[in-house]
Amino acid sequence: MSLFSKPKVVIWPKNKSLEIFFDRKENNFFSLDVNLWDKKLNEKELESFLFFINQNKITNCSVLVTDDIAVTKSFVYDTKIENIDKKEVVGLASDCVNFEISPESIEYSLVQQDSKTIINAIIFDKSKLDSLKNNLSKTGLNINFFRPVSSAIANVVSNIYLSEYFLIYPLNNHEFTLFLAKNNQVYLSTNFKGPVFEIQKTLNYAQLYFSTPVKKIYIPETKEIEISSTSEIEKTTYNESQIAQSFNKPVNLPLPVIGSISDIINSPKDISLVSKTKMNNKKNILPIIAVAVLSFTIVSFIVYSILRNNKEDMVDADVINNIPTSAPIVTEIPTPTVAQIKKDIKIQVLNATDPPINGLAATFKAKLVTLGFENVSVGNAAKNATENFVQVKSADVSAYFESVLKSDFPATYTTDLKETATYDAVFTIGTDLSGGASDITKTATPSVTKTVTPTVTEE
């Protein structure tokens, strides 16, 4: 069965909103106005999500939760042990989180290392998780698993880097997840408020798990982060879009989503072995390539000789019959390319249709997201309009959008936004755009709101 007939689905419940991701190239991201963490959520408030599920024939999904809901901590025993009572694990973890721990809301495993044992535990906030599970039970969805953000990312990195490392992942502009992992095993995770990170205490913890200090730390390329530490650390930037592309996934899918939907990410792979395999394959096919190139050269020479002789015969005939052979020279005009613009600009999409057509702002936001723009907010315009228009700050931004959205969003463009304005571009929708939408966009009509990540506490 093809990928597009039964796409994998990952949902990421945020604070007062819900993000839905599909494992496909287009129309793979939607944001709904529903808070699945709300203990008092009723069926009326679930209507938009239920409508979306039914229209897109979603039967099962995986769920991402942030590392303040599912906290990973590890504890060290100085001797080797084969088992441990869960109540003892609860006692060890009680001082590590700011919520009450119940035995049924903690998962753990034992990792043997030389003469010690590491107790690796994931501690779930039972109160919040129960609210989430209760609301999801009303949808009829089959849940594959609940996975912490850190664990999903480690599933990706395990295919790229095999030793122990730290990684900082941005949840939004001000909140980040920091975790320690080796292969696809996370040893500890915590959420911070940036952009300054004091991680010396976390570095000290890492020395309990590994024989040598952990120096490697991955930081996002798109964020300015200041790391404060007295220990020597090796900073390496990562680009989320490039990693997605290397796994043949759409560049707008976040790392935690890729780690949740990708079948190829199951166990760590030795990159050096992969490289050797490729080199051996190249050696094996070199003789075949050489023969093919030689054959192509011979055939090309024969064809060229035949065509040359035919051309000379045709020219001679033209001269004899006084038939003019000259023709006007046609110069092909190159298609102009549009200059790219920064993808981190702030964009606002306003629905101004009268009567209101639900879902237009959501649909158009999804289109902008596929173009790489993530900082997009939506809402209703203060005044109704009968046409589409776009306000921008600069001519470059105007030229870019006019070119890439020419068929999807015919509109009037003006550069009358002040430099002090909150947004760099404001799209106002005054006409029904659903006629040119894809099938899934036509059926998805729930309203969309700006993504807000659940509040986290700073350690």
C-alpha cells in the first residue's frame, strides 16, 4: 500500500491548541483550536477535532508530550542489581519533579555498566496525562504510544551520532528542552527558559553515567543560545530542515515528529560501515560504468557521422535548387528567478469574508507552512472585505509572495506596513479560496490558532 493511501499521523497537544502531522509531502501540518489538556473539555469543544478525524479517515496516531509532562531521570547504583522495587524508584524520583508521583505513572529500565547499574526512569505527570487520555478516548482513536519529545529526537540522532551527547531543542522562542542521550537512550531531560543556559550542574550529573566527561552538545542553528559552563564543551549546530531532508522527509516536519513516524529509525547504525558499503558498491560497478561509457561514445560517433553526411547532402540540394536555408535566430528569454526571503519573518493571516467562511485562514496558514514559514498567526479581520490584499514592509517580500502565491492567492500588494509594525506581512482574505484547495484542505474546516507550547518550569 502506498504511503499516501494510509499516512502515519502524529499529534502534538500544546497549550490550548493541537498540532497534527502527516507523513506525506504536502498538506502535512494542521493546527486546531482544541485543548486536550483541559479536564473539563466537553464533546462540543471536541467537534472540530472529531470532524477532522472523520474527514481524513484517521484511525490511529502517536502522541508527543513535552519533557515537563514526561520527565526522564536516571539514578546510579554502585553495584549490579537485577531488579528493583517500583516504590524505591518512586522514592528516588520524588525530589526530581514538581508534581506528585504515583507508581503507575512511572516507567523504568535497568542499564548495566561495569560494576554499577543505572536506573533509567520516565516519570509522567499523572494528573495531566489522565486528562489527555480521557479526552482522546472520546475520539475513538487508537493510540500507538505516548512519547517524550527528547526520546523522539534521540531516535533520529541515533542514526547520525553514536556516542553520548547533549542536545538543546527549542519548543518556542523562549522555552527549550535539554537532554542527555547515547544512541537512542535518553538519560535525563529538563526544560529551560532561554536564551542563557547554565548547564554545569547537568554536566556534572553526566559524569555519573559515563566513564569520560560528555563534551558534545548540539544546539539549533536558527537560535542564538548562550551556554554557561566552566567545563570544556564542543558545540555543534544542527539544521532541522536538513536532517529531515536527509531522511527523505518533508523539511517542515519537526525532529520529534520525524522520530515518531520514520520506520528507518529503529536502532543505531554505524555511519562508518555505511560509508564502507557505499565504497565497495562503487568498486563493483566501475567496470560496468566503463563499458557503458565506451559503448555510448562509439554509438554517439556513428550517429554524428550519419547526421553530418545527411546535412551535407541536404545543403548541396538546397544550393542546386536555389532554396534559401537561412532562418531567423530565436533567442530564448530566461525565466526570471525570485529572490528568496527570510523564513523567520512574522506573518498574520486574517479572515475577512462576509459571511465568514470557516477554515480559510487555517488553509492558507498550512500553505505558508509548506513554504517554510512557521511564525504565522491567524485571526478574524476587524472589517469585512470582498477581495484579497497583502500588506508588507518591503518590496522584496512583496515580490516573493506575488511570485510563489500567484495562482493560490490572487491579491493586491502594498508596502505600507511601518517598520515598527508587529508583523512583516499581513494577508487579508476576502474571497473564497476553497475552489483551488486540495482534497484534504477542502474537508478540513476547523479554525486555527497560533501555536502555544505548554508552560514549563525552569530548573
